[in-house]
Amino acid sequence: MSTPAPHYAEDDSSREADGWPEPRRLGSAIRPARQPYRRRRSGDRTWVVLAVMGLALGVVALVWYLSLNRSSPPAKLTVPRVVGMREPAAVRRLTMEGFNVRAIERPGEGRRGRVFGQLPEPPATLDRGAIVTIRVASGLTP
């Protein structure tokens, strides 16, 4: 078997005189090719614009929700005067004020279908949903 010839630094062209390999620049051997400039299409930003608009809409909705007046309706209400009104108008007024209405038709003064009395009389104070009784003229004389 033959012995390999000794290897000396002077014989190696990739090594400097002191025996160290010649330094190489990093990245110079493998450099990616430059990509040509590509102009973005307008559709690339669509999702970003939609996300920003959705976030803005959510903030507006949250501000609106938090600004709602959450005060409870008054527990006591003042009964309005409905004497002299026609029955449908009197019932509508009392109902819109928050009362329940019981209409009783009785012979009384005034024209038929007009309210000639109410209980309790104004300016009574009642709970919301309390019953107000109205007396409506039937057109018959007593």
C-alpha cells in the first residue's frame, strides 16, 4: 500500500500562506434573482378596506348602544282629563299615557259616544297600567 503524499498549504490554491482558507463573502454564492416590480392590483387591498369599515361600524354601534337612555319609565303617572272627548279618542289618549281603560256606557248628559265622567278624576296619580274608568253617554236620557 502506498502512503498518500503529504499535503502542504503551499500546494493548495484555496488556502492562504498562513494555512487558513481564503475568506468568502457570505451570500455571494447563492443570491436569489431579483423579482421584477409588480404593481399591486386594487383587489389586494379590498379585504383591508372591508375590515377597517367593519371595525368602524362596530365602534359606531357600540357608542350608540352605550348612549341609549336606559332610565326606567316613571312608576307614577298623572291621569289626563278626557271628559268631553269622543270615546275612541279618550281611550287612545289614556292608553298612550300608560293606563288601561274600562269604558262603561250609561245614560247621561251630552251627545252619544262622548265621555261625561271618569274615575279617578284628574290630576290623580296612578301606577303605570292602572285602570281608569270612563263613562260614555249612550244617548238615552235618564
